Amino acid sequence: MSVRVESAGGIPRTSDWYASRARRRSLIAAAIAIALAGAYAAAIVATEGDGRLVIPVVAILVVFAILANPAVGIYLLFAAGILFEQFPITGLTPITSQTHIFANLSEYTDFPLRLSLSDLLIALTALSWAARLVMARDRTATTMGPFGWAVVGYLMVFGVGVAIGVARGGAWDPNATLGELRGPAYLFLLYFLAANLIRDRAQLGILAWILVAAVGVKAVQGLLNYQEALSGPLAVAATVANQAVTADEDVIFFDLAIALAVVLMLLGVRGRLTHALFVLLPLILAAEMLTQRRAGFIALGAVLIAVMLLVLISDPRRGLALAAIGTISLGIYLALFWDQSGPLGGPVRALRAVMDPASVSTRDMSSDAWREIENRNIAYTISQLPLTGVGVGQQYIFREEPPPLPASFTYWRYITHNALLWMWLKAGPLGAFALWFLVARVLLVASSAYVRLRDPALRAAAAVIVGLTVIQIVFSSVDLGLTYSRTMIVLGVTLGLGALIVRSGAAGRPLRLATEREAP
């Protein structure tokens, strides 16, 4: 049956007319899509498969997806932070290290813009969210989340650091300032975006799947990189044994995935996500062993101790059992692999390096020597400028000149491997206080949520926040953990989940991940 509707000109139009118009529009849209696809296919053939032709299509799809749903920007950034390297891996060329997603466009194109693709993604996500608020399409109130003021304070000390750097004049470098500010700004922006855009269990489930899948991809890639190293020009046993097969910061994500597997097991959570994680766990452990990052092994031990403490507080009997099993397993491992020189001996070599620095490998010995010089220069700089530091955009003082670092680390005279002391260098004791206040706030709130709540998904998310914070701090004590774009994106999103945990916990709503169930 047709329903007549009067048009603006008085001519009656039926529902059939509107259906016919919709079909015509669909046919026109389909014809345009086919024409564009044909043109792209012809261009690909003509250029013999130039992959750059795909970039405009992907860019358009990403823009429309984020404008339609700004949370998509969070998912893309979270995945990119885990998947794509920020710096090249010595001797290896995996495809994920060639995307340049964290590099300024001016560095690899003729476009003179000192912004990266990740910068543009964050800006687009923020604009999409802001537009929704302005147009009142999303009437949900904005939130600071449980860590909001601590995150604001953390970013503000860098403003103080910039003021100090500019006031000192001299060799203040605006480009170095941008390089130093990018990581803290990412943490700030991703925290508030995630706190306001990640609001339900479906979104939490998407992030959990992204974490598991992306870390699984990096683990497989690490194994393939190891095979490439074995068959490449560096394929001599002594060299392979001292050659990293992943980016330095990848161990943060490996450690987090391992800790999440332990937490899900202790909480008795079953389902497709848990099964997928445990299927990938051997690959993740193998990649962790092969990459041979001492900071990764030490951070893994620290996060497992943190998990054990959470369990001891919330369930003393289970916590004691976990501690006993862990102690026995550690004893057996140390007895079997104390003198092992292969990948399986990596964790014990990290322990031996702490006890006996002379036992480290050639690569680690060179790294230690450089860091010892760096630490002496840091101590000297702090002694000269104890209250203000040198400021953001200023070089710290070199009393001893270390060997130069690779060209990829452009600002090594501004940013130190010891990222915890770097905060003091840039803003004095105020910078150090802001960092440790944020860490303390995160650990107190998230650990309290783990102990207090009973919903397994909320508890797992709280444990992830605690775990990643512990891993990040341990890693940052010896490496550039607070200035890596990748790690700050992932940390910002993870801390942003605190708003969902607090909000859902206060409402008393169950928040189990889709397809997950608690063991009886």
C-alpha cells in the first residue's frame, strides 16, 4: 500500500516514490564506488602496485570513522602504540618500523609540517569529541576521572619547565622542546579522551582484544625478526646472542600481556579472550626471551610481585599459594639456568647483572658504561641547578662527554635514559614530585578498586592499570619510558579506564567482558 505525502510544491508523492528515489541514490553511489575502484585498480596496475595509492582511501575512511565515532580514534591510537615502532631496530627492517606514524611529516615528506600522523589522529579524535559536545549529540557529562588532577599537574610542570628553559635563554631549542613535550602531552590527551569516550563494557572488550591481538602480532614478528637475524649478515652466534629482535619498548607490552594472563587465571575468567591470550602466551614468552632486554625481565618480575601483593591483600590464602608456587618455580629456574648463555638464561642474567656487573654481555656492558657516564652528568647537573633544573628545551650539563648515540636519537643531549631523573632535570624537585604524586595516586586508587570490587572485568582492568604503571616506572628508570610516544599513548588510554572502573563500581553494575565468564 502506498501512502501519499504532499510535497512542498503541492504535488503528491507516495512512499513508492521515496523508495524509488532511495534506490536511485543507492545505484548512483554504487556506480561512483565502482568507478573509483576501477580507477584505483587501473592506477595500481599502471604503477606496478605502488602502495602509496592506498593511502588516500585509508585516510578518508579513518577520518569518516572518527568523525562518526570518536572512540574509533582511541582504538586506532591504542593499536598503533603497540604495533608500530617509533625508532628503527638495528640490523632489521620489519614493515611496522617503516610506517613513520610517530615521525614528523617534515622528516619523510616534502610537506613542511612538524606534526606526526599520531598527532593528527589525536587532534581529529579530540575535535570529533568536542563537536559532539557542542552539538549536544552526546549529552553525557564530561569527567576528570580519578587521576585527572594528577595528570593535569603532571603536564603543568612541563609548562614550568618550558618557562625555565626559555628564561635561561642561550641554547634553548624549540624543536627539542617539541620532542620533549610530545610524550607528556600524549599522556594528558589520551587520558582525558579515554576517560570520556570509553564508557561501557563493549568498548573495554575492544581494547582488551586490541591488546591481546597486537601483542600477539609483535611476538610473532619478534620470532620472525630472530630468524631474519640468523639468516642475515649478522648471523654469527655471538652477534645474534647480543642483538635485539624487537624495539626496546616492546617488552613493556609483552610484560603487560603476561601479567594480564596471570590475573585472568587468578580471577577464574574464562572465554575467547582468555583462551586467545593463553594460546599466544608461549609466543609472547619466547619473544621476550629472544629480545634479551634486562629492563624487560626486571619489570616482569616487578609486575608479578605487584600482582602477588594484590592477591595477598584481597585473598590471603590464594596469595600465599601464589607466592609459594612462584618461589619454588624461581628456585628451580635459577638452579637450571644460572650459567645458561642462551635466550632461556636471559632473566637470570638480568639478576646476575645486578649482583655481579662483570657478568653482563658485551652489548650490555657497553650500554652500562654509557649510562654510568650519563648518570654522573645527571648528578652534576642537579648539583649545579638543584631547584630548577635546566628546563625543557635546554641541554643538561655534560661534565664527561659520552660516545655519540645513533642519529635516530636526535635529542640525546636533552633527554636522558633515566627518565625518572629527567623529570628533575627539566623542572627541578617540582617535576619529580608531580611524577611520583601521579604514580602514587594511580597505584592507590587502582589497587583499592581491585581489592574492593567483585566484578572480574573491573578487577582485571584495575590490575592492568597497576601492572602497566609498575612496568612503566621500572622501565623508565633505565630507558626513555616517559618520552616514547608509543608507551605514553598506551599508558594514557589505560589510565583513562580508571573513570570507567570508578563509575561502574559506584553504580554496582556488572561489567564482564563480552564472551567472558567467571569460573564457578
